[in-house]
Amino acid sequence: MAGGVKVYGVAASPFVATVLVCLEEAGADYELVAVDMAARENRSQHHLARNPFGKIPAFEDGELTLFESRAISRYVLRKYSRMDLLGEEGDGDLEGSAMADVWAEVEAHQYSPAISNIVRECVIKQMIGAGGRNQAVVDENVERLGKVLDAYEQRLSESEYLAGRLVTVADLSHFGFTWFLMATEYASLVESRANVKAWWERLLARPAVKKVAALMPGGVTTG
Amino acid sequence: MAGGVKVYGVAASPFVATVLVCLEEAGADYELVAVDMAARENRSQHHLARNPFGKIPAFEDGELTLFESRAISRYVLRKYSRMDLLGEEGDGDLEGSAMADVWAEVEAHQYSPAISNIVRECVIKQMIGAGGRNQAVVDENVERLGKVLDAYEQRLSESEYLAGRLVTVADLSHFGFTWFLMATEYASLVESRANVKAWWERLLARPAVKKVAALMPGGVTTG
């Protein structure tokens, strides 16, 4: 597959997982090239040439090199003509694409900042042997995520998906971190909200999501 | 202008300022509707109906209501057919739009998290009477922003703008916070890097940017 689509990273990264879900939704052929974070391979000159900030995922499609998971996801969906997953019901559907953009930004700036702290403290730290859980950080972010999910519960009482009646990248981008949250005692944040719970179950039922979930750690919690 | 394009917020918000720059670049007619943050008008039912997270800006175009500044900006540029500012040199230019997306994400996830802390401590707190500067927070984020700007300096040695040879929303979205930074002693972070400094001066020379800058506070620093 030299010269084809390559994703540099590991499926256990929530950011990589979202890119993989988009590739699977698009039916793309791709290769996942492991980056050994423990050996700081992400700080190697090879990887820094792909992403000057040393993060994963990085992405190649022939001569084109990209980074930042949300930018990669949009490129993949455009390339494989899955404009529906970018919110467009028809050519140049400005309102549909705007609503997908709005809720993708909500994921980036409201949801992820809260859930990522919970997942780091309760799951990732143990996975990579980085010490114990800081419960104060967890508690603060559980409260913060609860308020965000209250707005989601309202939104999802009005439409099946965040951007409207179509599933879009705005929904799919929640997969990685939520997958790990659901393996902790804070799964109740999702399970206690009927519309959020039904939305999460609809996402989990998608073949593309199932395929990527099978690549991810089952999730372990620290006590 | 009832039913036209309305931006809810104040130009002094860096997030509102970016939306205004995009509207000015697009040559759009719009109305800026003040939201009194000191009176917590952003938490009013009226405003929460526009943005359930109670932030500014919110945006209306006739019946369509949007929030999240980066989503609003993209909608505006699409509506007024400024696809060049979204990175597209020609119809469906996948590579161009991908590069604009990548650097817009860098702004959101690398640049803003650092610069926003500096601007809050050195400018915003004094502007709204929210207490003194926390110098430890400033110092940490000056170091962080410096590393980010080292990557920008390299990138801007290869191309005139972040996404390539075209100015895009990825550049314009830096305006609000950088405007305030340049009024502090940390302007040297920009001025000490020749390519970053030249890029900032090119942005400031744009008529759309000049027009919005005239609406913003001159910037004051706390000692």
C-alpha cells in the first residue's frame, strides 16, 4: 500500500479512533502505521516532519501529509464523497453543513475538554503506567460534563443526531473518548440521560464504529 | 435589518472579532447586537435559546441560528462564496481546503489554549475588573506559546500564509487574541520571529481586519 492512505498512530488514541471511524464509514482502504508513544517515536524527526507538534494521528495520502484529527476526518469524508457525513443533504446545503460544524465545535470545545480529563485520570494513566487517579480533577470534570450532557439531552430530544436527522462527523467524533468513559463508573453520565443513551447506542450499532471498537482496549478503570 | 444577519456579542471578544473579520472579508451586511456580559445577559433565556452553552458569539441569518465562532465563520464564507478563504483555489480543491482545516485546528488546539491564558491574565481581567494577574500562569503559557510560534516560524518560512499561498480563515482566526497580545510586553513573542511578524503585519494591513480592529479596545496591560 505504499503511497496509499496511511494513518500514523494507535487505535487506543481517541483522536486516532475518530479518524479510523471516518475511514471505515467512507469504505476507504488504509493502513494503520503504529507510532510507539512510550519510546517517544512521536518526537522523532520522521514524525515531526508529518506533524510539527509531535501529536498523533498524522496522515498521508500519496504526497499529501495532514495532521489534526478533525481536519483529517473532513478531508477523508470529502475525498470519498460522504458529504452527508459533513451535514449536506444536497449539494451546497449551507444549513446542514453549518449545523454539523456547530456540533463538531461543541464536541471540540465543550465535550472533549471535560471528558478527556476524566478518561485520562480513570483510564489512560493506568494504561500507560503514569500514576494514580487525581479524584479532584475527576469530580470537577464529571460535574462539567454533566452540564454539557444536559444540553445534549435537550438537543437530542429535538433531533435524532446532533446536527439534525443525519448522522454526521459531529456525532462520530464523540466515539473515542466516550468509548473509554463507558468502561468507568461514570458511564452513568450517559446512561442516566435517555436521549443521550439512545444516541450512543445508535452510534455503537454502526458497522464502522463496531469495527474500530474491536481494535481498542476494552477499557480498564483505576480504583 | 430585521431578519438579516445578526451577530450577538461584543467586538472585544476575540471569538466575536474573528466572526466580524470574516463578515467584513465577505462584504456582508450585518448587525452587531450587544450582549451585556457584566449583567449576565448571556445567561438569559433569550440568549440560551441561541446558544445553549451561554457563550458569545451567537448568530442569526433569518430563521437560522448558529453558535461557535469557527462554525459561524465557515458558514459566512460559504454563504458569500469566499471559498478561497476556506482554502479552495478551485472547485473542490481537496488539498487546499484540507490545509486550511489543519491550520484552523492548530489555531484552536495549540495556539488559542496558550495565548488565551496570557490575554486573560494580562488584559481581560483588568478590562472587566476581575482581579490581578497570575504571573505563574502567564509564564507557563508564554513558554508554551513560544514553542507553538517556533513551529509557525518554520511553516511561514515555507509559505506566505499558514495554509499555503492564500490567506484563509486559518490565518484570520488568529486575529482576536493576537490583537490583545500585541498590546502587552509579550508582543515580543511575535516581533522576535521574522516570518511570524511579517505574517501578522500582512493580516493587519487587510481592510477587513483594520475595520474590526477599530471596534476593539486598544488593549491595556496590568502590571
